[in-house]
Amino acid sequence: MLQKIKALASQYAAEFVEVRHHLHANPELSYQEFETSRFIQDKLKEFAIPFEVKATTGVVGLIEGKKPGSRIVALRADMDALPIKEENDIVYKSRKEGVMHACGHDVHTTCLLGAAKILNELKTDWEGTVKLIFQPGEEKNPGGASLLIKEGVLEKPEPSSIFGLHVHPGLAVGKMSFRAGKVMASADELYITVKGKGGHAASPHACIDPILIASHLIVSLQQIVSRNNNPHNPTVLSITSFQGGSTTNVIPNEVKLKGTFRAMDEEWRFKAHDLIRKMATELVNSMGGEIDLLIDVGYPSVYNNESLNELARKKAEEFIGAKNVEETEARMGAEDFGYYTQEIPGCFFRLGVMNTKKGITSGVHTPTFNIDESAIETGIGMMAWLGSSVNFS
């Protein structure tokens, strides 16, 4: 089976490089992936794979092998792009001004489409059912994964495990990496308005200065992490935007802050939310101000089931050789794949796309991000190999 998959992945590689070129040239932002969704639907029709549309632009396909109920595996790819102006000089450069596949979701979708074609072609050679999840809106709250789960993507049939891959621009092409347990952080957005009393800057005694209050608040919030969190528990609290005032001689009425809170531990995450609310409210009030505080709860942390991760890692070693399989570093970045891992055992792994000799080294979310496209053959084959062979319950 492995050799058949490898042969077909090699045979179809050029075809799916062109698929990736089409997707890359026609990116769409989160929850606006209408043309991308239609393209995926057309491909599944071409492959004679039944599917349904969920969450407006999501596409969920189903491939049944022999004994369809014997095991059910889900394979997931995301499809949305980012509001970034592409700077690459390539023939398949984004045709949409200010929108770019800078996080590799075009690659993820391509790999799953390629795996789908292979799995369907070989469906008399493997047992069970593979659910294909083409997901919208990974880049923006509330996360397309949460919407699909609400619409029953993990039901009828119910997969016993789920896999997702992500490009890794720091990992050489031809390699993959895995990590058990905590892999990526949760991500919550902070929106704070500090209200004071504006007036002439030469008469601060007649004002309640929201700039001063907000400055104290920014410094004090760092104590949430440094004096309440176990230092061995990765956590980040960053205030990233400070907006208020417009001239040199006027104290404004209010200041707006934005930021992010990230954690690997779900229990600590929500305890920290309470601490943030308490500290912010009491500090601002003690200095005479008022506060509006919104913690927009975002994606949960990504947790790779230890046993499933080990199984997937062994499958990768079979596919590309043990010397090409590495350990993924823990990251404070977030991924809405975490919603799936809260519900069923999941494994989120990395696909190497870097080629230093070709100058392909730019990170994700940059205007020059690109991949060595030989990674597509590896990604297609690995997803098909997992879909056809993993038996986990």
C-alpha cells in the first residue's frame, strides 16, 4: 500500500503543483472563500467523491474503503488567506491586491485534494472511512473549526482521530516534524478602554489622565505572568496597541489598548482571565478612571494525543525515513485545530518547505513567503498514507 501511494503521489505531483498555483493566485480572506470552496467542490466532483457544504464555505468529503465502519479517520486542511500584499516575483503571484496565501493554506488544501484523489483511487485496497475536512476561516475568530464542529463535522460518521499538517518554513523540504502533548498556545484578544477626564495639559490636577492610568496598567499587567504563573508554564501577555490623544497640550478623555494573551494550559488560561479583569478594574478605579474590558476568547491550545502522535510519527518514518523526521518545537502561535483536539484525539504535524539553496527561507505571514514545491508530493503522500493506514480508537 505504501509503495502504491508513493507511486501515485509522484505521478500526480505536477498536477497538484498546478492546483497550488491556482489557489495561490486566487487567495480569499477568512469566511470569504467562495471561489476556493467552489474549486474544491469541482475537484471532488471530478474525483467522484461525495461531499457536503458546511459553515457556508467549508467542504466535507467522504471516502469509503472496504468495511467502511471498521475505522474512521479525519484529515483536515484550511483554505483562507491573509491581508498581506505579496512581494514574490512569480508567475502565480496573487492576483488580488493586498491578499496573499502567506501562511501556506493553499499548500494544505492542495495536499488534501491530492490525498483525496489517491485514497479514492485505491479505496478497494484499504479498510474504513476517511472524512475530508476543507475548513474556512482559520486565521480569524471564532475560527472555522468551531463553526464546523457546531454543524456536526465530527458526527455521522464520527472519526476516532484527526490529522492536520502545516507548512514549516524553518524545516528543510523532504522532512516532517512531530511533537506530543502541548504544541501550540491558546489565543485570546484583549480590548481595553480606559476612561478619564480630559482637559488642558497644563492643568493636570483638573483632569483624570487616561494616558497615565493606561501606562501604569500596561506595566502592572505583566505581573499576571511574572508573579502568578508557574515559570515552567509557557504564557505570553502582550499589549500591542496604545491609542489616545492627538496633540501636545490636551489630555484626552480616553485611551484604547489592544493586546493578546496566550497560554498552553487551559485551566491557567481562564484563571488568568479573572486576574486580568480584577487587576485592570481595580487599578483603573483606584486612579479615578473607569474601564471597559473585553477578553475575546479565541482558539484553545493545540494538544497532540501522545499515542496518536507516536503512531503518526512512525508512519512518517515509514514514509520518508527516520532520519527525515524531527521533533517540532513548542510554539506560542495559535491554530484553531485546537478545537478538534478538544473533542477527539488529534495530531498536528509540520511539513518542511525550506530550501536554502533556492533562497526559499521566508517565514509565514510575510510578503515573501513561498515553498519548495517538491514538498507537495511529500504532503500528498503522507496525508494519503495516514488516511489509509492509521487505526486508532
